[in-house]
Amino acid sequence: MSHDLVIRGGHVLDGTGRPGFAADIAIDGGMISAIGTVPARGAEEINAHGLLVTPGFVDIHTHYDGQAVWDSHLAPSAWHGVTTALMGNCGVGFAPCRAADRDTLIALMEGVEDIPGPVLHEGLNWSWESFPEYLDALERRPRDIDIGALLPHGAVRVHVMGERALRLDNATTAEIAAMRELTREAVAAGAFGASTSRTISHKTLAGDPTPTLKAQEEELAGLVAGMKDGGGGLLELVSDWNTPDPAHEFAMVRRIAEGFHQPILFSLTARHDRTEAWRELLALSNQAAADGLVIRPVFPPRPIGILLGLLGSQNPFSGCASYKEIAHLAAAARAAAMREPARRAAILSEDRISGSNFPLITRLSWARMFAFGTPPDYAPPRESSIEAEAARRGMAPEALAYDLLVENEGNGFIFAPLTNFADYTLDASAELLRHPNTIIGLSDGGAHVGFISDGSFPTFVLAHWSRHGFAMEELVRRQTSDTARAMGLTDRGVLRPGLLGDINLIAEAELALPAPRMVHDLPSGGRRLLQPARGYRATIKRGVVTYRDGVATGALPGRLLRNDRQT
């Protein structure tokens, strides 16, 4: 007797959070067939002695909506042990979409998620109009991971309301009914629910807000009603929580949860300007959980930070007129031009803010900008900030930042944490990690390709937090069974006979994150930041090895997942 694959002698962390144990694992037909002592041989065998054996990770907050159309290898997430990803978050995506609205949705994705317009124009084949047709298009391409999709509210609103959606007009009763029907249709076809955005940080490059910014409670309720009509799903939302304050906004979300009994997931970050708002929202979500409602916060396990540099899409001087004159040059040539005394003086004298198309520029401060070293440090001490270092050198902080940008032929980066670093520690993320109602997420895999590289979150969680007081068993559970159940998936996330053979083999002592690098591998020659991982000896999808020591094998056993949640 033989098995398709046998993994021998690893230390199994099965995704439930219970203590690890030594065992063999057999896989047949893509499913786990035995765990324990497996006497029969496998057609393929892997020696896992000395390795952690975990379920494949499930990432519930990604933006592969475009990349999944043109790419079978969903890096960077696949490099970091992710075998299942949920995309379509934050209310942005590409379906439903009439031909006349394609440029509108591309402009929205370009601004909100920093995926260049030329990349999207070339990479998207637009073989769909409706959301079910979009799912069908996704299903035709094999991949190295499984993907599921949420219905983006922004696309739905533009499809139903046209220009009125872009003007942020209130939806009429008839328009809400039309959105409800589109949501029902999408969920019935396999969408895992819907997503929406209520934050002023989400804008097009032209500065226009996301169409969903001011959607009324009745409209959001219509989306959730449509989800329930279609068989059930989850609502994902991001909000500024300031209409007029966190308690009032959360009360609206709670009313929707109470009215339709559908799970709601919301992004929760520890902001630097409203330092206690996250605690209030955490308490409100914990109370909702105690009352039997599923309103769970999704939080980042480290600061969400921007990488500012000449190689990326943003730097502190991108809005200066004298910089824009040379912005088209390659990084090395730009760095040389910026070292010219006259141009240096001009750029440093100009207004950095008014000419910027970056909606987060006003949230950046020299006190929270740091030279980004190798290996990367995601918790740099306060005294290493550009402001502090400039003071020690007796120079202006902007001058020091400028000099850092042009060093090494313009290949360096400045790290600017935007959230979860108000006190210059990772304590906020640690506190959120201790709460059972929270969910690890917000990696944004596939998005922010020119200035954020957080698809490495899963590896950071294991490498950092296991060395700072958290049990590896629990860190694995939080990224496997916990996130799978949040999606409504019961066939994965735990290593157990009868469940999916999605597995990571990890050399714990070797877990590390090298510095991100800029590559030009997107359609139309577009660039993106990619951060690899160390320590993954193998990733297995449906019993097939997809990565060995971080290198793709070429196997593509991943599929489009269709939601079959019934409520």
C-alpha cells in the first residue's frame, strides 16, 4: 500500500492551538488521509525531522483582483506560506463593470491600492461584465494558491448609479434595491460577501474620494440583505470611525449585524493621531461578541509602514516642482540629478505637500521616518528617527532625508510607520494579538506595489512574535483555522484526516525577512516591491509541492473558491 505523499517525522502544529507533537502525515487525492505513524510508503516522501509542520496560511485581506487575472503565481503571499487568500477588500475591484466604466475602476484601484494604471490596462482582459462572469474568468486560470473574492461596493455603486456614485450622492430606494440584487447574484455565484470603504485615505490619483465614502446606513444594509438573499457571506469594511465618532459609527455597524446576522470584519489600526480610538473599537467589538454578534476587528501584526524611495512610487519630495522635472529618469540618474547643488537647494525650498497626489502625505512626519536598513527593522527606536538623527548632526530633517534618498545610487528606502507605532513600540499589535476576537490581517498582498511591502506579514508573525512571548502553536492557529473559519471555510486550516492537504514545512530557527527589492515583472513592465522569506523548506497545496526553499516548482494546484456558506 502507498500514499501520494508522506511527510515524515515533523513537529506538527495542527492549527488548533494545542501543543505540537511528532507525527507523519499522509496525503491522498489532495486530502490528508492519516496523521500519526504512517507505515506505508509514499509515492513521494519528505523528511521533516527538525521542521515545523503547519497548515497552509489563510490570508483574509488581499488585493489580487487584477494580478489573479494575469498571473498564476500570487507572489508575494505564496512565498510566505499562504495557500488561501481572500481578495476584493476595501470596496475596490473590477466587477461588475460596464465597458464605459473600466477607466473609472482602474483609476480607483490605482489611487487606493497603488497598482499602476498602465499595468491594469494591459493586464486585464475584461472578459466579463457581471461579477459571476468575473468569477468564471478567474476560474479559468490555474494558480499556486486558492483564491476567494468579495464583491466590491465601489464597483457596484458605479454600476448602478453612474456619475452620481462618483459625486457621493445618496442612493435612492430603487438604486439600493438594484445593489441588493447584484449582491445576491454575486454571493449566489460564489462571492464570499461584499466589501466597502468609508475612509478619506482612499482616493484616486486625481484626489477624488472612493464612491462609497458617504454611503448611508440603508445602502450598507441593502448590501448585507443581498448577501443573505444569496445564501450568506461576510461584510468587510474600512472606516475612519469619525462620523461623528467611533461609538456612533460602530452603532450603525452593530445595527446591521443585528438586523441580518451576517459576520462583519473591520480594519482596526492604532492610529497616531487618535491614539485611544482603537481601544474603544476593540471594547465595542468585544461587547458585540459577548452579545453573540460577529463583528471582528482585523489588525496588522506590525506597523503599516510606507517605504519611501526613488525606486518606489512615493518619496517625501514627490510633490515638489523641481523634483517632478526629473521624476521620469531612472533612479540612478535621478539620484545624480538630485545631488546637483542647485537642484538640491530648489527641491528643499519648495512646498512638498500642495503638489503631492499622495493622500497620506499629511500623515508623515520626520519624527516617524527612519532609514530602512538590512535586515529590515520594523520597530526602530525613537532616537534613530530622521528628526532625532538630524538634530544630532545639526541639520534640518528634510535635508537628512534628502541625502538618504540619493545615497547608493538611489536604491535605499526610508521607513515611515503610519499606524501601530504611536509610542515607538509594537505594544499595540501585541495587545491586539492577545485578544481572541481579533484577526491577524491587512497584508494587502498584491497591492501598494510601489510603497508598501506587507505581504510578508505571515512570516513576520512567526519570526517576531514567537520570540517575544507568544506560543508558536497559537501564532499558527491565528493564521490558519482562525482565518479559515472567518471566511466560512471548514475544509482547511487544521491538519486532520479528511481535510485539505495544504501544509508548510518550516525551519523555525531560519525564519527571517530579507529587505524588499524592486522588480519589473508586471504587465507593461510595471514595477513592484517584493519581499521574500527564509525558512520555508516546502509549501504544499492539495498534496502537491508548490515551493521548495522559496522557489516555485511550477505546480499550479490552486483554484478559485466559491462560497457555499448557508445561513
